[in-house]
Amino acid sequence: MSLTAGSKLAEMSIRAGLVPALLVLALGGCALIPGGTPPPGIGTGAIELVDTPFFPQERYQCGPAALMTVLTDSGAQVSLDAQVEQVYLPGREGSLQAELVAATRAAGRIPYQLDRSIQAIRMELEAGRPVLVLQNLGVSWYPRWHYAVVVGVDPEASQVVLRSGTQSRRITDAQTFMYTWRRSDYWALVVLRPGELPENPDKHRYYQALSALEETGHFGEARDAWQAALERWPGDAIALFGMANAELALGNFAAAESLYRQLLVQNPASPAVRNNLAHALARQGLKPQAIEQLNLALDAVLDDEFMRRELQDSLMEIQKAPEIQPPVHN
């Protein structure tokens, strides 16, 4: 079997440093908290994405409504009924963050968790992207979890503008917003189109998001996303590997082969790259060359039982596969 970019991440011991998703429910509600001065990082000058769509929530369904807002704004073709079915948990009268993230991937979009700062939200707004946030509108001993979408900030007025609940333009004091947002550990999500990067990307976190998208089967979208990563970080091994895997999954075997060979120039000892190169060669009818790559990889991983099993499985698969006529190049 071919290995994913997630496998490559593990092989190269990259750690994304992600904050684990909070296992909390969004239960809606309202609360008034005394305001204050504009929080640091909110910037200067008002900005508001006035064309952001709005989907008023039904009872307890702020998660589907907020998700629908950011997905529709990204151009995804989705329906509110479908989002309710995917993310709303009737027995708990709310939505988990993990469901929102999974539904975003299912729509062919990239869910990217922002840095935990109002500055990160402002930067995305300046790029034209609304930001989905989780708030606690209650108190610590009686939480009232609520999803909303930030569409604007006004530092001079110390205000944050939200698509929230049944209000298309809820104006909240900036300090009140920070207080309610803090209780979710500043959880904020931006929805990226394939080919977009967040304004201040954490490379490892972004790669984790792309690897997860790849695993949903959205290979065309994954290819566009990995291409954008390569434009930002030229020659990066993880991005090359992800791009090659997307080309392989799309049936572009020669393109995948070329990318895997670029990687071998950087790291000739990589068994994951040789494994996937073997699959690209075999799909082009180059079975002897594919078997040669697998044998080279097996010779390099004598002490790695997991990788040896993966390579042996690939070897058996390729050996048993019917012969394919190699392409003719003019």
C-alpha cells in the first residue's frame, strides 16, 4: 500500500504542536459581561465583511448555522440540512468541535485552527475570511457554549461584530468577546479553499490539516493545497511528498514518479518515498523497476518491523498485479 503524508510526518519526526480539540458542546445562550478597552492586537481601523452570509440558528443548533456561514462564504456547495445531520448531536443538544472540523473536510475545504489571539482573527478578516469561534456565554460553573462567526472588529469603538444565533449583526464589546472566547481556550477556525494559506501559517499545523484532507479522498483539492504549500515553502520534503501522493491517487503516475525522484535526491534512504515510487512505477507497467525500489527500501530498514511489513505488502501486491504495457514516449 502507498503511505500518506501523515506517515511521512511521523517518519521525519515532525510535531505539529496542535492544541487538542476540546471535547465540549455548543449549547447556545446569551450573557452580559462588563466591557473595557480594546484588547491588544485588535489593530487599528474598523473592518467588517458585510457580504458574509447569515444562517439563523434553530434551537441548540448554533454549530451547524455557524459552520454553514463559513463554508458558504468559502464557496462550498453545502446545505444547512446536511450540516445539521453531520454535526448536530440531538442527544446532547449541541455540536462537538471535531464534528465541525470533519464536516469542513467533507466539503472539500481545509479547516485550520488559528493562533489563539485577536490579532490572528483580524489578519484573517483583512484577507476576507470570516472566523468561526467558540464562546462560553455563561460562567465557569454553568457553561453555555456557543458557536459564532466573527465578521468584523472596530478598535476605536472596542467592538467585535458577529453572525451569532438569530442575529445577523451582533455587536459585542471587545473585552466581553475576549472573556467569553477565553473560556474555550481561544478556539478559532478559518475555512480555507484548496490553494489558500492562512495569513500567518504554522507550517506543521497546516501540513496536519492537509494530510487529514488527503485521507478523506479529496485528492484534487489536496493537490491544489500541497501546490500552494510548495509555493510558500519551495522544495519542502513534506509538501513534495503530499503533492506526489495526490498525483498518484489521481492517476497521474508519471508526475508522481517525478516528484518522488526529487525527494530521493534530498533523502535517498527514505523507505516511504521508495515505497510510493514503486507504486507509481508499477502503475506505468514498470514492474521490474518497482520491485527494485522496494528491495532497496527493504535493505535500508532491517530494524523497522512496521516499515518492513508495509514494504513487503507492497512487494506482494505489485508482484501479483497483472502486467501493464509501459507507456510509449515519442
